[in-house]
Amino acid sequence: MCDDLKIAYLCTNLYNAHSEMILKACGSMEKFDLEGREFVALCDLMKLVGLCHSGGMAKTLIADGNVTVDGEVELRKRCKIRPGQIVEFDGQQVVVE
């Protein structure tokens, strides 16, 4: 995400509709639908959307500090990702709905 837009997003506490517009302006964005579930584990999300090839790879990337959730480095592999959160790895962003 562009630095200026990331700061604007964090400072104004925008929600889903606005975050989608910001992410589209800055680069690649993918949506992930929870399909009625309350949450998805971070390592599972990364595998499901194709950010990595396996759960083991996802866990390693997370543990090494390469993944952010809502702009903050997340080190918990099984962190519960809920609607409205944004996961980023290697320039790719996923918005959870």
C-alpha cells in the first residue's frame, strides 16, 4: 500500500468500502469471502488465497515477520482474521469480507 494512503487509512479508521478504494489505487488487491464463518486463521487464509503454496510455508513467513494485518506485523500463525481486516504479504493484499 502507498505510504501516504496507508497513513490516511489508519488515521481516519476507514471501513470496508473505503479500504477497497484505497487498495485499488495502490496495487493488487484480492477479496476473500468468509462465507458465513466468523473468522479464518491467518496461515489458512494465506494458503487459501494462494499467497503461498503450503500451510508450512505460511507459518514460516508469518513467524519471520513477513506478513502484516491492518498494517502491523503479525507473528501469530493462527491469528483470527475477521471481516474488514487487510492482510498483506510481498506487495499483495487481501481484504476479508
